[in-house]
Amino acid sequence: MKRPIPLIVGALSGLIVLAAMFIVPQGGGILAIVLNWVIIVAGAALLVAIASLVLTHVRFIAKGKKGFLLSLVLVISFITTLALGLLLGVDRPSFLKFVGAIIRPIETALLGLVALVMMSAAMKIFRERGWSSLTVSFGVSAIIFLILGLGFPQNLNIPVLNEVIRFVEGLPMIGARGLLIGIGIGLLLMAFRVLFGMEGFGND
Amino acid sequence: MSPSELLTLIVGVALTVMVFSYILGDRLFFGIATHILIGVSAAFLALVVMQKVILPYLVLPLAEPNGPGFWLALVPLALSILMILMFFRRGTQAGAIPLAFLGGALAALAIVGITRGTLAPQILSMLGRFEPDQLMREAQPQWSAILGAVMILLGVISVLFVFHHRGQSKAGEVVRPVFLEGVGSIGQIFIGITFGALFVGLFSSALIALISSLSDIIQFIRLWF
């Protein structure tokens, strides 16, 4: 069952933004106000989501749920960072250095871990999906671009080979363009469905 | 090396080793590292949103009742309060209103952004290759340019056909016409080529990150031995 008030609010805000964008400059003022509201409400939504995350973990600790130790780590690191940020200021270099010293090594190590996971995933794709036009072209393309990435063929300086390399380097753009257009059309339809209340808000 | 640099290195190496313990099948230390990341990132994000969005756009205009932005700031204030009501069981329905406002406005922005930022430039760039000055030079046809333009057009169409899933249903299985199946297979080749190139790009970046993390650990070990 659809609830009328969220449906009307959603459709109205969307239509105002659309109308303001198509009748710029007359609608420029309205657009700026609505976008300002969107930024504030999105910020508030983000804060509510973060508060909800922390409260969920506090509840886990209070109930002594399995894995509450990890929840404790999350809550302590959250409170410590929040307190330091409020005391020192978000823009202070010492605070930024503290945050960077924790976030950077974890993110870099996680990205490094991705390299190992990607290796096994690439092998798995052939085992799971067998030999198809998709898997074969994926494998051949990966090998070719890995070799091209080394820069060795380019250094040979053979004019014909350079032409071939230029042609091959342009090939991924065809698939990327098709995927972008396909995703774009899909998102466009989804956005219209949201705007007309067929998807998302307003549903019970 | 200054004491603060040494402390940064020790913390960094400890966190890196905790993340890499995942390879050995450990879940506890990996979990601790990821939960630290989530806690610190969430707090940092909250601080940035409060300082860069909520304070200047909401709190400061409301602090000046005679200011130009006071009345305009009341609307997002009301929507934000409705969102906070989502924490209470009875307030979940009220919380749908600010979410609907956000959803509607973002959907409208997506419509404009996708049509102007993705669909139009991609389609125009594809069709731009068929312009006469691109295909002819000194009254002579440029066969490589013609071949390239046709290949890109057919490639893009074939990729779009990969996601065309309509067909006749036979014994519970959707059977696509042979023509669509054939064109879809060609599209799969182009998608495979794109994914292969993307894989190599991502893999190279991840490999650089792996080398950087390992070199940090080696630097730390060299410090003591």
C-alpha cells in the first residue's frame, strides 16, 4: 500500500527540481534554495545513519552479543576520533595526521589484499563459467593489456605495431561505451519510477 | 626519525599486519582493523558533515532570526527533525517524508545528470565519427576511419543486446531468438575486452598498494635489525 504524503512530497520535490533546471535562469533561484535543502537533509540523513550504526553496536555490547569485542573496538575508535576532532578541530593538521595514520595503512593493505583476491577470482571465473565468449575475451584481453602495460611492445618502435597497439587500446572503449549507455538508460528509467512513486519511498 | 614518525610507522605496520592476517585465515585481527577503519571513518565523516554542512547551512542561519536565511532554514530543520524521529518506533512513518524529499530531488538530478552527462555525450561522440570530414580526406574515403566508426556503432549496439532478456518461454526457460543470441555473443566479447582491461588497471593499482604495504613492513624490520 502506498502512503500519500511521502509520495506527494517526493514527486513535488523532483518536479520542482526538474522544472527549475529546464527554465533556468528564471528557476535558478528556486533551484539554489531546493539544492541547499537537499544538501542539509542529505547531511542530516548521513548523521542519522552514523548515529544508528553506533547505537546498534552499543546495543550489541550491552547485550553481550557474539562478536561484541569488535563492536567495542568500533565504538571506542569512533568516540576517540570524535572527541579529538571536537577538541583539536577538523582542519587542524595534527588531527588530519592522526586520522591519516590510521586510515591510510588499513586502506592500502586492504587494496593490497584485493590484488590477491582478484588473482583467485580471475581463476575462479573460468572454473565457474567455463569457456564462453565472455571468459575467453576477458582472459585474452587481460593478458594483452598486462603485456601492453609493461611498455615493452611500445619500446620496439615498429610503426605497424604501434598502429596495432593504438587500435587495440581503443577496443575497451567500445564495451565501456555500450555499458555506460545501458547503465544510463537503466538509471534513467529507475529515476522516473522513483519520481512517479512506482519505486522506493511511499511504500509500506 | 622523530618520535611521532616512529609512532606513525609502528601503528601503520601493526594495522597492515592485522589486515594481512586475513591471508592466514585469521578473522579476529582482520575484524579489529576493519572495525577501527569504520569507527574512525564514521567519526571523521560526522565531524566534516557537522562543520561543513550543518553548521554553516542550518545552525548559523537559524541563529540570526532577522537574517535573510532564517525562514528558509526552517524547512530543512523540520525535515531533519522528522528524520531523527526515525529512531523511535512510532516515528518511522514521519521519517519517510524527508527521505521522499531527498529521493525525489535526487531522482530529478539523476535524470538531468544522466541525459546531459552520460547519454548525450556518449551517443554524440559515437555519431560524431560518421561526420564527413572524419571519413573523407582530400575527396578520398578514409577506410580505417570508416571501419572504426562502423565497428564502434555495431559494438555498442551488440553490447546493448547482451542485456536484452526478452524471449519466448519454453518449459520454464526463456529462449531468445537466434539473431539476438548471436548479436549478444558479439557484445559479450566487447564486454570481456573492457572487463579485461579494467581488471589489469585495478590489479596494477592493487599490486602497487601491496608493494607499498610490504615495503612499510620491511622498513620497520630494518629499523630494529
